[in-house]
Amino acid sequence: MKITLLATAAASLALAGFSANALALDVEAARSLADQNNCMQCHGLRKDKDGPSFLKTADRLRGKPNATDEVLKHLTSGKEVKLADGTKEKHTVAKTMPANDVAQLRNLAAFILSIQPK
């Protein structure tokens, strides 16, 4: 019975549009890492600020096989970005504890890519 219930729940989530990666997402940890790195100072979940909203990023990359890698590169490269007012600055490199924890960064990337319109 327990296996049937789990299979039914997994099938329901799959039909609702969730992938196996979404099931592994730790939203609380991702939000905490975003807070620690002041991501929300420049990005809104669904509204643009100085930088694009997480929703805009998710929409742009949705369905692309390398979406997570693209977000990871952006979070870790310090690449120059153009702000809403037209000025340019280097994007802050996301910091983790312990340093450069790929699992934490992948979780943050998955969170950004998971944002859906309300």
C-alpha cells in the first residue's frame, strides 16, 4: 500500500509539471542562500528590480537542457551585467559555507528556475 501511495503521489506531481529535480529542491535553503548573498536587493521573485526577476530568468531558460549550468555560471562568474538604469557592474559572486559548495549553488539555481507565475 505504501509503495502504491508513493507511486500515485509521484505520478500526480509529474502530471502537475514537476520534475524529479523539483522534488529535490530545498526551497528554504535556497531562500536562505539568496538572503545571505543579498540576491533580492537586485532581483524580485516575479518583479524586475535593477536586475531581472527570477521569473523572467526562469521563463527565458525554461526547457533548455543547459538552464541550470547557465544560472550557475551567472552566479559564480562575476560577469559584467547591465542594470535597469543602463549602468554596468560586475555581478556579485554567490558565496556559500563551506566555500564553493556546488550542491548549494545548484539548489539556488534550481530555485530560480522553479519560479512560476502566480
